[in-house]
Amino acid sequence: MNSAQRLGFSKGTKLLIIHADDAGLSHSENRATIQSLEQGIVNSYSIMVPCPWFYEMAVFAKNNPQFDNGIHLTLTCEWENYKFGPVLPVSEVPSLVDENGHFYKKREQLRENASVEDVKNELEAQIEKAIKFGLNPTHIDSHMYSVGASPEFFDIYRELGKKYKLPVLINEQLMKIVGLNSEVNIKQEDFLIDRAYFGEFEYFKTGKLNDFYDSILEKLTGGLNLILIHPAFDDNEMKGITVNHPNFGSEWRQIDFDFFANEENKSKLKENSIELITWNDIRKAYNDGSN
């Protein structure tokens, strides 16, 4: 039984979430995310609570509950000259930060240094901060899928979903990318995204990201599908944040925005019999007990 069937659809139904990661990262990211939601075919996004521009995006989320939004649980910061750290005082989660009090750049550093207790406390604090702000998150997911840095962190991730009655993004492809054994770490009760799609550097390097996104829509198969994108503008702010990091960098994010904020691409959904679904739809199904 695929996830479409678990949600009450036929096996062949092509369900799709078009999801924007990294809201709250920057003003540029926020502006592009908002325009993608209002003008394009993006129908879901998630917010990075520890980031400097969280407040702006949280105000938007609070004032626009019609848009599906989740919490992009954050334990790493990959950028060279742009840094952020935990929402909790560093003294309370010392194993999550480097000598300057910032999140580690890589999942491997997180795995080697972070304690399970500090990970649990910080992730819960991020969710609590969003809720206390007045947000009503539809799901939780993870920046760089860092919750998959270890099986223990992944268990925390799953348990937080249960505690807050929120679906969590669990997908075999993402687990494979971060080196987490899906055969061991997927539980029978887990709700899975059947297929997750995200741009790869080779497509960007050869100028074929748009072709790649087109092919996803044309070849989408039955089940619950997810396209992960990172819309932002190729402006000075994002160039500064993503300096020396072309992978998911400023230029890449502009391409994501241009494709998915283009209203003309709505016709491609209809042409390919694709039905958009949101995390909120999934949350309601689960909380109603219909899964």
C-alpha cells in the first residue's frame, strides 16, 4: 500500500507537495517564498526558527494561515560567512555548537559532537518558539535532513511528531543521502513520502535544472510525491550568504523561484493529472484516525 492509498486515494493517484525549504533564512528567501506561494505552484513551506529572518516569515505565516507551513528543524549551518546557532542559550546545549557558538557546518560534525539530550532539547525549543509565536505548524521536517545524522536523533524527530501530533518528513531517498539505513530506521507505523525529488548539482552545472523539473512533472507516478526547492533571489544578500557554495546557492535558488513561481506551469499539473496535496491534508487525515 502506497501513501496515496493510506490517505484514501487510489494507488495510481499522482499526489504532489511542492515544498519550499529554508523560509526565515534571509529576507530574499522570505520574499521569494511568499511570491512562490501567492503567484506560483508552491503549496507548502517550512520555517527555520533559529535564523535571523524567522520573525518576518512567522508574521506572514500567522497572517496567512491558508498557506501550508511547517517547522524546518535546524541543527546545522552550512554557510561560510553567514552563521546562526540554537534558540536555547549555548550554555544549555553546548554540544551543538562550535567554538564560536554557531551550529556545525556538516552533519558529520553534528554526529560526532552532539549529545542526544541537547538535540532533543533544542529541537523541542524550536517547535515551542514557533507555537508560542502563534504559529499552527502543519508538519515538521529538517534542514539538510540533519535529524538523520544518527538513529538516535531520528528517533527524537519521530517522537516530536507524535508529541505535537504533526506528520514528519520521512523518506527513503533522503535517509540514503545522509547515510541512515532505511531498513533499520523506518518503523511500521511511519508515514512515508513515496518519492522525494530535489535538484542535483549536475543539472545545475549543465544549465538543465528547468529541464529536470519539467521531467519530474511529466513522469510523475502514482503515490505521494514531494518536490523540495529553495526559492530565493540571486541578489547581493543571497550572494553574500551563499558565497563559495554554488550547490543550492544564490543562482540555483533564483532558478527554483523562476520555475515554480511561474503561473504558466500550473497547466502542467493538469496536463499530467497531478493533484496537489498539503501537509495539512495529511495532518488532518492522521488526527482524524483515517490513516
